[in-house]
Amino acid sequence: MRLDIISIFPEYFAPLDVSLIGKARERGTLDVRVHQLRDWAHDVHKTVDDTPYGGGPGMVMKPEVWGEAIDTVIGAPGEAPPPRMIVPTPSGRPFTQELAQELAGEPWLLFACGRYEGIDSRVMAEYSARLRVDEVSIGDYVLAGGEVAVLVMVEAVGRLLPGVLGNAQSAVDDSFAPGSMRNLVEGPVYTKPPVWRGHEVPAVLLSGHHGNVARWRRDEAIRRTVRNRPELAAALDPETLDKHDRKLLEELSFRLQPEDMAN
């Protein structure tokens, strides 16, 4: 997969040289290219922003600078299939595990890191006619720029690529991964020693009984989801719940709609 990132702070992406993503780059699984937006600003101060039309606080990133940068990165029309362009913004669609998996299937992603009050909206309008553009939010809060959001998305997408994780099953067992555990966060995890400062590992995990371990993990995932993410628990698909699941939800005083509890 090829990833291009355009930013006024290329140094922000040094973390992409370490850990799993760094190893994926070394192996060639990920081809990450970071570009300095100011290289396409032609005045002496390398200006990339200006005051907003209509007034108001803050500055807006200039469309002509972004246009030249994107044109250079994607090349002339017809040279190659264009990338999918991702623009981090608090007003975008939510970034989810499902979207991460979708993006992991793309051969080429282009990330445009906005700053200040954002990128002139005509940039997204211009490129929406030439390639797929997604405005994406990693959460309901505001950051100083898109760089942190891009780091989050690159790691979430990159770890899903074949060969990036040492154990491919790790991605299958993730919170929010498709399957019977969908809409459940991951439960607690433990390793050696079996007792630490008086805290014991749950006996079921030491039992060697795979069925009981799987049941315990699902129960704990349900408990943690109800406690920390009740909105996800409310969205559980009743078709994926067995009688044990429903009984546990009742014990937790978390009731699905009556029609959902039928069967």
C-alpha cells in the first residue's frame, strides 16, 4: 500500500518509523511518503493560509497551494489509478474499525492534513470530481491539526494489512472487529505471573478448557461494553445473542427492547 501525507509539519510523522508500522515500511508492505506543503507556496514567506471570507477568527488554508501539492502528488490524469483522499476534520464522518478495514483494501491513500480553521472547501469540491474524497473525524473534539488524526488512522489501517501483525488472529479478535463480537469492546487480558501483588488471574484462564475460556471472555466483553460503552451495547444485534448473553444482560440491569429479547 502507498500512503502519501501532505502537511506543514512533516516531522510529526517520525513515529511511523518505529514499531509495527516502521517494520512494515522496512519490508515494503507500506510505502509512506511525507510531503511539505510549503514546498508549493511561492512567496518569500511560504504562506499557506489567509483570512476567512465572511470574517471570523482564525485562518484558512489556501486552495492554490493545496491544489498544486495534490496535483503533483497524484500526477497527471490517466498516469495511474488515483488515490483515495482522506481529509481529517471534526466535521467529517466517524473513523471506525469498519472504515479502517475498508481503507486497508485500497492500494493508495492520500492524507491532507489541515491546520488553523481548515482547508478551503473548494479543494474538496475540486478533487471530489477526480477521485474519492472522504472527510473523516477520529472523535468529537478539536485538535490543533490533522497530523495526530492521520497517525491514528495510519496505524489502524496499517496493522490490518497482511503480514504487518505477527499473529493475524490479533486483528480478528480486536474490539469492533466483524463477527459475533461486533459492537463489543475487548475484555480484560492477563499474562504471567498467575499472582501479582495479591491479584490472581481468573481461574478459568488457567483451566485449559477452551470453551469455558471463550465463554468467560465473551461475558467480560459484554460487562465492559455495558459499563464503558452502553451505546454500543444498545446496538447489539439480537441475532448474535444467545440465552446466556441475554441472562447476563438482565443481571447487569441492561435490557434490550422487548421485541429484541424474543426467542
